[in-house]
Amino acid sequence: MHSIRHLAIIMDGNGRWAQARGLPRSAGHKAGINAVHKVLRGCDEHKIANLTLFAFSSENWRRPRNEVRVLMDLFLATLKKELNILIEKNVRLRFVGDISAFDTHLQHRINQAEYQTEGNSGVSLNIAVNYGGRWDIVQAAIKLAQQVREGVLEPEDIDIEKFGASVCLSELPEPDLLIRTGGESRISNFLNWQLAYTELYFTNCLWPDFDVAALEEAVTWYAGRQRRFGQTPEQAKAAT
């Protein structure tokens, strides 16, 4: 069975989970934190070294102002509350996205969390906040354009490898498996470049209900996939 080196998850369905229970949408976001802990435990059991979660997209600023404020407050409170737990679990925490849009206190907490966990050797937990796949690609293009302007790179030398080295999470293997909860079947501007050959798994399970058993189902589904990367089925089978 091919292993999963990098798992990416779009955590969808928090608001609907709460509304179905007559609760405010914020209750769903809080309940979703428990699901993160369950998935981290599952990653440890399956020896999945890298987990990337889509927590707040660059498009989420369009949500009602009150919900955005609640999300920011919850984000800050979660960092304060969960950091020591993640340290105890040997989790390395990193953030990807444009954090400059957040207030300085939250930026400080983000930087502090990364610093305090950078020496941890367990699961690498990457949180995508104020992140968008198109933004990521544009940022990579800007980096390469600056190198061309500085004379350290010729335009014709830009290739897939150099471009890929300029996007977020380039130091990690590309995701083997993407899970999206909540019943939607799209990637919603998440890791557009990195998901080129990723297996996509969609489930109706709402994120707060996603647990170790649900992760097991996704991992089992993935184990039955044949990853061909442009090869014929026969070539791919011979390579395994």
C-alpha cells in the first residue's frame, strides 16, 4: 500500500453543523477544533508526517463581518489554549498565507507559535490562513520576476521546478490525498499548484463530525487508488 506523506484537508461544514443543532455558527467552528485533534491522532497512527488544513481563505473576508470577527477571536484564543498541547504532542506548527492582514497581536501569536514548535519532530501541522491558491501562484511569479529584474535569473530558465520551488510548502512533498468534508466537490482555491496529481476525496461528513474512523475510511479509499502520474496502468503497476 502506498503511504501518505502529506495529507491536505478542506474543513467544511462547521456552520451547517451548528445550524442543524440550533446553535450559532461560531459553535460549529469551536467544535471543529476537536476534529483537528482527532485527525492529528490519526495522522500519528498512520505515520502521516505532514498535515495541511485550510482554516481561513482569502475569500472568507467576504463573510458577514460578525462571523469574521468571531473567527479571528477564536483563532487567537485557540492559539493561546492549544499551543502547549501541540508542544506536548511534539507537533510542529506552521502557517501559510498572507498573515500581514491580521492585527499585530495575532501576528505575534502566530510567529511565537511557529518559533516555540520549530524544533518538534512529530507531525508537521500547516495551517493555511488568509490563503488562496491563486494568491500563492502570483506570489511565486513575483519572486521569480524579482530574480529576473536583479539579473540572477533569465526568463527562459524559469521552468516547472523553479516555479514549484517558489510556492508555499515547496519544501514538503506535494499532497498525496486531499479530503474535503461537508459535501462539496471542489478545491475552492486551495493549493491549486500543489494539487496537480493529488487524489481528491469528498465526503458528506461535516467537519465537526470527522473523526479517526472517518479518516480511516479516506485512507482506505486512497489505498485502493492507482497513482499513475501520466503513465499507463501497466507502467504504474510495474513501478510499485
